[in-house]
Amino acid sequence: MVLSEVYYYICKLLRFMKYLVVVLLFLATSILSHSQTYEIGGLIGGANYIGDVGKTNYINPNTLAVGGLFKWNRSPRHSFRASIMIAKIEGDDADSNENRRKERGYSFENSIKEFSLGIEYTFWEYKVHSGKPISAPYMYTGLTYFLYDATLIRPETGVHRSYEQAGTIAIPMVLGYKATVGTKMTLGFEIGARYTFTDDLDGSDPVKGPADNEDLKFGNLNNNDWYVFTGITMTFKFGRKPCYCNF
């Protein structure tokens, strides 16, 4: 991974974040009047896709993913969590273990820009103001909306191309482990799969204009695409010592 590519994705992330600043500011100002604890930070790691082109490995981070993270800790066991992420995904039949895909020879690239909102649960109490080192495994789920390039692959040439931007929702299913570092910082490691409501991340089932062209469709059209994030999170807490309520 060259530094120029890292810089490119960080710049894209910053441009994407400006559309969410107003939402996060409204959320923060509306809840700062209560005695709660908040966390803000980022995530970085790798992404991979699971679909009709290339490898079929479930966890195979091979492209860069970066993002931002905000948490509102409502109790020692759960937090409301909002995140944004930009990731590149790709697939190449030449890397597949299936002979049929190798012979076909398709490949693609796409980009993901996601916003996710949901609830993070820890498997036991995680009191960030306890004043001593703590750690816990956690799970996260909610609802994700993401933008991607609507694409297609011409069967006569195998050329992959995008024709317009599209957006849809996904269901995140995340498992991780986090631990405090000092009194303000939390480090975590997580693996999170997103089940999407589209089969067009790889161009196998075009949407919008070319959606009715059966000649452009290939692969298993009964299964939608997935993408997976594997990486680390780092957040810093702020706000007063929480007074947790029954919510």
C-alpha cells in the first residue's frame, strides 16, 4: 500500500464527512446537557467483498478502508454508535479457486461510502470511568446506508464499467474486542460483515437503466453481495462521569 493511495482515501473520507457534520453536531448538542460519556475517533483496516467474481473467502482484507466513529454510552453494557467509512472493494476471477471463474476471467473494482447507525453491546459491563484497565468483547448491529457505483460487465469483452451512482441499505453484523489504554483512549479490533440489498457491487446484476437486460446478468442472482471490514478502532472519551438510566 503506497502512501499516495492512503492519502487519496483519507481525502475522500474528509469530503464525505462534511455531509455528516451537521447531523453529528445536532446529536451532540442535544445530549450534552445530560451526564453521559461519549467517544469519538476513527477506524482503519482492510475490506473485502463476497459475491460472483473472484475469491469466495469470507475474511480476506485486500483493500484499504478508513472511517470515523462516534459513540454515546447509555449504560455499562450498551452504546448508541454512528460511523462513516470509505472502502475500496475488488475481485478478480484469476485469484479464484474455482476453475469456472478462472476460465471466465472477469474482474472489477468499486468503492463504498457508508453511514451506519445502531447499537453496540458488550458481553459484560464496560465502565469507561472505572479508573482501572478494562476490556470486553462486543457485538454491533443496526442499519447501514451506502453509496456505490452501479456497474456492468460486457460478456463479449469482459470489460467492467460503471454507469451511474447508486445507493442501498445493508445489515451490519460486527464482532470485536476493545480495551482501555490510559484514562481517555480505547483501542478495539473488529470484524464486521455487511449483508447488502444489492447484487450489483460486481456488475453481475445491473440496476436502474440496464436492469432489464438479461444478457448482462451472470452468477447466482438469488444471493446478494456482501462486504467485510477487518481492522482496528481508536476512540477518545469526553463528557462527564455518566449517571446511567434505565434505557
